[in-house]
Amino acid sequence: MRVKIYQINPERDSNRMKFISLSDSQSPDPSIYDEVFNAEIDENGLEEIYGRFNTVGHPLFRGHSLSVSDVIVTDEKASVQELKRQNSYFINSLYTSNEKDEN
């Protein structure tokens, strides 16, 4: 799956949006984001992607560990006809494995 990761560039973040969830802020301005990763990876699903970039990393990754306010874009095959589907995800909150089990 092709994955792109975008993170806020602190030099363009005049409203201090980095690490702020959508519920605590206004809509983020796309112009303050930098693409910090764009490559094919073997992981499938957001939890695997999150685990990869917060533990093992990737040689092409130029950002900090994934956190609130980051954006993940995935390109994946959506059907037998090999159509591609692009999905975008804003990391709005983080949880530990204990928090996930409690909910």
C-alpha cells in the first residue's frame, strides 16, 4: 500500500496547531503541512502504520513519531478490478492499548 504522511511545519504554524486535536481547534490550514513520507509499505491498516512509524520507522521517513495533528493518506486497491481508493486520516487523538481495551 502507498502511504503518505503529512506533519505540520512549526515554522509556518503561526496559530500553534501542531499536536492539537480537531475538537480543540479550528480547521487546520493545509499550507502549514509538509509531506514527510511517500512510499510503498507492507503494513495494512492504520494501527499497523502507526506501529511501524512509532517503533521501527522507515529509511525514507523525515518526520517525528506519529502524533495528534498528523495526516495519513493511503492508496489501496479497493476491489478485484484493481481500482485504487485514496483515504485521508487526521490523527485526532492517541490511545494506549489499555485505553482501547477499556472502551
